[in-house]
Amino acid sequence: MMSGKFYEVPIDEYLPQNGNRGYRVSRYELDLVYKVASNRLSGRADITAVATAARPRFALDMSQSLSVSKVFVNGAKAAKYSHQRGKLTVTPAQKIPAGGMLTVAVQYAGTPRPVRGPWGEVGWEELSDGALVASQPNGAASWFPCDDHPSSKASYRISITTDSPYYAVANGVLARKQTKASQTTWVYEQSEPMASYLATIQIGLYRRYRIGSAHDAQVPMHALVPPRLRAAFDHDFARQPAMMAEFQERFGPYPFPGYSVVVTDDDLEIPIEAQGISIFGANHCDGRRGSERLIAHELAHQWFGNSLTVGQWRDIWLHEGFACYAEWIWAEASGGPSADQMARAARHNLSRCPQDIVVGDPGPTLMFDDRVYKRGALTLHTLRLHLGDAKFFGLLHEWTARYRHGTVDSEEFADLAGHYSTASLRPLWESWLYDRALPHLPPQSGAAG
């Protein structure tokens, strides 16, 4: 184990055990084999990084439910390694200088289990017939060794070999598929930088369908659905191409080569976001479009959360506030209540809740509290009323373009927004993001009807 200065200052106070210093990962190559019946995962992770400081040893986040058999650094066997308390600590045979190339290969196997924490269980999870990965915020280490922090973004190649009846989905573009005997290998290339919590594998008895026609929204969209749910899915998700078109108009170009929706054969408590993929449960296909709000929310995360990813979890309103506001934008665009009506109803409901949360820094236990989502969305609506539609959506376009595939924080958004306003926005940020008391919405003034 490393001690002393290596652990002095957490990379993120919300997850003090997560993330690691001394290197910067640029790429993960994962070669995995998964046996569905026994929930057995074995694999090799090849990690390419650059040393940012000369250190005698360095660490990766890795669950104790996985056992490490071999570790190589820059092609040579590691001098030693230890695997304790969720950290794989590696000592290279030769010291790596600052700026030096660092390649780490880890061979491992085990029965993957979710990571337990204040937010329940996150990571690799068995389904009744298959598996899913839902890693937000710190579950990636349940299935591969990584620098598990949202500011650490890298490209990925994910190869997953599993039993042939099953369909395996991972992030990115399917580069190769090969069947040998009773097993199929699926190889996906995710070239756009991705945070570890957004890396995913979904395995089930799925069939893949195209959503919409080839010219819809100019973004290829696919569904991976159990055949029994196809009819309900076709109805419930039918408006997704229109949703994609609306969001591209409002937020800017879709940031990835395609978009896939997975519907598990099991019920899920909430949908799950991953880069280029959203995962819903069978219960989200009710044949009545009862989950369309959630469909909009998850799609919006492709811009806000997946392309633009917070560097610190305290700024999570930049993910969830935007995704919640997208629900209201879609409600209006699809003939429902206006965004302003949705905002005023949400503000009324929030006024009946405890006013003891700081949305801009809610603390780890409250970072997924619904008040962060709703009040984050109300912050945006207030900004829209202040700026007017033209400037507000111009700001969103510039925000998603300037920081595309990057890391963001609240200060950067406030700074950019300031260029669109003649008056200081500081009172708006203070009252909506940093005061506990719930502010009132300004009058509509016709800007956001």
C-alpha cells in the first residue's frame, strides 16, 4: 500500500478513495470473457498512460471481488504489486520518469459484484439472464482496473466474449464480431474520450433494431430489446427521432457516432446512462409512453454528462439539472405543458420540501437528491428568462461545442454565460446554486413561452 503524501489530498472530497495521482490514462484495451451461468469474468486490461510525476509506485482502482494473477509495466513484470482495500498498487521494476510512457497490463478473474456505497450498489450486476453495468459514480472498478474518477477520460477498446445466444453491447462502434463454437466475441471501439463510470457492457437475449428511418435526425439510432417487448417498445420510444432532432436544435450537434437504447428483460428501478447508450428496464416499456420523460432525460445526458463531464462530483447539477431541463423542453416540443409551466410546477413542489441543500455543492450523500435535479433545472430556466431564448440557446450551443468531449465545472459555465448578459449573473448563481433558501422564479416576460 502507498502511504504518506500519495493520499494527503483526495482528488474528489465526495469520493476520497477514488482516483489516483502520478499518471494520466489515454487508453484502455479490455479483453474480457464472461460466463453468464456462473457470473464468472476473466480478462486482461492494457492501460496506456503518461507518468505525470516520478513515483516509486502508483495505484489503480480495482474491486476486491476480482483477483489479480499477473501485472506487467512497460512490457516487464512488475517488481511487486498489492491489492488491498479496492486499490491495486504497482511498483515497476524500473522507475518511470515524469513524462515517461506508462503501459500497464493486468490479468485478472473473479465473480464481479457491485461496489457498495452511500448510493447503493453500483457497477457490474447480474440479471436474471445476462448482466448489466451501471457504474455511476464509482462502480467501474467492479469489472476492470482503472483510474475511476470523472475527470480521467480516455479512449477504449472493449472486447467481450460470451455465450453465443447472448448479445453483448459496449460503448462505441462495433468493430468486429466473431463466433467460434459456442462463443461469440464482440469488439467495440470507443474513440471519443470517456470517463470510467460511463464505460459499460450489457449482455442479454437481445435483438437489435433500427429506430426510425435512415434520414431521421442524421444520427443512427438502434434498440436492443427482448422480442417480447418489441411492440411496446416501438410505441413507447417512437418519438425518439423527433426528440433527437429537437435536442440537436437546442443543444448543438449530437456528440457521438450513434445512439443505442437497451431494454433489459428485468425491471429496473431507474434508467442508466452510459456513453452513447441508455439502459431501461422492462417496466419502462408500458405501452402508454409512461416513461417518455425519462427517455428525454437519458438522451440529454449524451451532451450533458457524457460529452461534457464534470471534473468534480460537487458540480453534478451540470449533468442532472440540464437533463431535467431537457425533460421540460421536450414536454413543450411534444405538445405538453410549456417549459415555463413545468418550471413553475416544479418550483411549487420544491417549496414544500426541506430547504437545506446547496445545489452547487450538495455533499456526497445528497448528490443524487431530486432537489439537485429540479433546482438545477430551475437555475437554467431562470437564466433563460434573464437572457431570452436566442441568447440562452446560443449559450448552450457554445457550451457544448467549446467543451465537447471535455471536463467542465460550474465556474466555466458561469464565465461563459456572463458573456451573454449585460448585467452581472452573480446574484442568480448565488441564490439558485449556493443559498439554501429556494428563490422565486422571475415573471415569464414572454421569453420562454
